[in-house]
Amino acid sequence: MRLLPRYIARELVMPFIFALGIIVFILFINFFLRAVDRFLGKGLDLFTILEYLFLNLAWIVALAVPMAVLIATLMAFGRLSEDNEINALRASGISFLTILRPALLFGTAICLLLIFFNTKILPEMNFHARLLAGDIRKMRPGLDIEPGHFIDNIPNYSMIIRGKKGNLMEDVRIFSKDSKEVQTSIYSKTGELSTLDDAIILTLYDGEIHELDLNNFSNYRRINFEKHIITIPADDLMLNRRDTANRSDREMTLDLMQEKKIKYAKRIMRVEERLHRTIMKVTGSDIFPENFADTQKMLNMYKENVKQDTSLTSAQLKLKERRIRSLERQAKNEFRLLESYIRSWNKYAVEIHKKFSLPVACILFVLVGAPLGTLSQKGGFTAAITLGFGFFLIYYIFLIGGEEMADRNIVSPIVGMWTPNVLLAILGGYLTLYSVRERAPINFKLPWTKSASENESE
């Protein structure tokens, strides 16, 4: 029996490596074509470009691994079924669950490796990729100039242009900044921007310079020019590496995200306690409403009771109404703050669950892929990638939809991130159950699937 697990594992490993390489290559080429304009013309050395591409491989691998597991399982079991090896094993008294066990162990091993990758390696690579992308974007600002948009990353100046033809800028307007004595405005019909290692060269044609003394507005100068060159020292044109403690949720480890969750949970508790104390002080009620609408209903009822209280003097009635209005404004602000804190808490909770739900899908894809491969009786890459891409696309749509709803507080993070896995587990269990019973749950026949009679005739 030791020979069978090794044989099944060997059938899975090579298709997995092949499928992973193909998927990573496709996703990487797509990313490369979209990102190539970020570093072309920036004067970057080859090592920096390769580092930028390598750092962005992290999220590509994290996305490609589950799909590669599904395709590898479809290919392996499809080939075994196509060559009647599964039928031969069953005829020898080996159940489908025994055949499936090595594949599940393979999926579990990939799952554990992906969990480690998602929680330890992926956040760091995402963090450094974002920092490097920001540093690259700040280099050589001439390439980032878009007509109609203010350019504020040129030292000591702000600039806007109306049009651009190749490297020639049209209707250039430049304004000095950070000057407390003289305000300088420059207008030119055309202009060009070039960069040296430590300076920006602005060459302007056919324009005028306006200088205004901010201490004496009557001191104003206007200078016409045919050609005007501005040299701006800029030591930061060379790539400067930054380091910052500010990280997004996708750049945090589990420990950092847990700390964020605890921080926001404490903030939520403080706001709720503060609002609860104010409600008790004003209305005497110990009931804490779930939202602002319930608070308004409660305050409206309390306001009607106050108006009907004949024991109150006019001054006391006005005081209570003023307190109710103040409480209503406070409750509106507090519930907005609560919603913001809950959304932030959910964001980190969603990311934590996502780091585990996607790796666990590797095991579930084995449960789905093995029966489907057996039923399809086709072990080719084309058939596997067709089925695999279809199932993974549906799964990923559910995953992204659940993440979006969880981020918007529509569903809890657990429901949002684990519902696709639950659906996948139900489908996998359904297909596996009927494969164990050697009876298809549906009339499953793909265009390339041969019937039993066709196999016998051949």
C-alpha cells in the first residue's frame, strides 16, 4: 500500500509544478504589461527593476497556488481514469477514498505551506513592493505630468499644463511655493522638461514672468521672454529608499492585525460606554439602542412623555428638550464613529480570515477536482484548465463578493470569507460521495468524454 500513495503523489507533483508555472507566467505577463510604464525612462538600474518585479510575484503566487492544485488534481485523476487505472484499482479492492487520501495529504501540505507564505512572507513583500513603487513614482516627475492635473512633486514649484505632444508641453503655468516674500508665476506657450542626476531642467519658450512682493503689493514686475531656463536642484531624483511603520491590512502580519483589532475593539467599547452613560443620564433608560434610527425612536417617545408631564415647569421642559436635542446630535456623531471603527475592525478581521480561507481551499479543490477528473476521463491540460479556470473563477467571485460585503458591515468577516469554502466543501463532498458509490450524482458528460460503449467498441 505504500506504493500507491507515492504513485498518486508523483502524478500530482509534476502537473502542479507545470500548472503553477503556466498560471504565474500568465499573471506575471499581465502585471508586467500594466506596470512597465512605471519604470521606463526612470533611469533605474536592472537590479531595481528585477527587485520590483520579484516583490510583486508574492501576490501572484498566493493567487496561483490554489488554482494550480485544482488543475493538477483534474489532470492527475483525469489521466488515471482515462487509462482505466482507477477502475483497475477498484477491481483490486481499493476504494476511491483510499485513492483520494494521498491527494488530500498533498492538498494539506500545500495548504500549510501557503498559510506560512500568506502570514509571514506575503505581507513583507507587499509592504516593500509598495514602498519601492512609491519611490520609483517620485523619480523624474516629467514622465508623470498629465494635462489638466497639478504637479506638486517638483521642488519649490507647482506646475500645470493644458496639453502635451510628445515631450513638448503646451500652455505651461508654473507657480512658486514655500516663499514668504515673493510670489512668482510663470506662463509660457510651450516648454520642455529634462532631468539630470541631481537637477530638473525646465526650458520654457515664449512666455512671461510675474513677480509680486508679498510684503508690498505695489511692488510688481512683469518680464517677457522668448526662452527661459529654470534649473531646480533635486537631490532626490535618485532612488531613495524609504522605511515607514505605516502599513495597510495586506502588508501586516497576523500579530500586527490582531493588535489593530484589539485597538479598535477598545475604541468601540469606549464610544458605546460613553453614549450609554449619556442616554442614562438624560432619559434614565438602561436600554442601549443598536443604531441611530432606534435612538431617534426612543428619544421621540421620551420627548412625548416629557411634554405630557404636567408637573414640569416651562423652564424645566425647555431644559429637558435642549438636553434631548443635544443627546440626539451626540448619538448621531457617536454612531457614525462606531460605524467607522467597526468597518476598520472588519477590514483587519477579513484579511486575517482571508489568509487562511484561500489556503484551505487547496484541500477543498482536491475534493472537487478528483471526482471531476474521474468523471471527465480526460487528463489533458486543455480539459483540466477549462474546468479548473471555470470553478476557480466562480469561487473567486464569491470570495471577492464576501470580502466586499464584510468590509461594508453587511455580513460578518467569518461569513464573508468562509461561505465560498463551505459551498466548495458541500460540492466536493457531494461529488466525492457519489464517486465512492461509483454512481454519478448527475448525468455528467463533457463534450470530450467517451461513453462506456464507445470505450468498449475501441
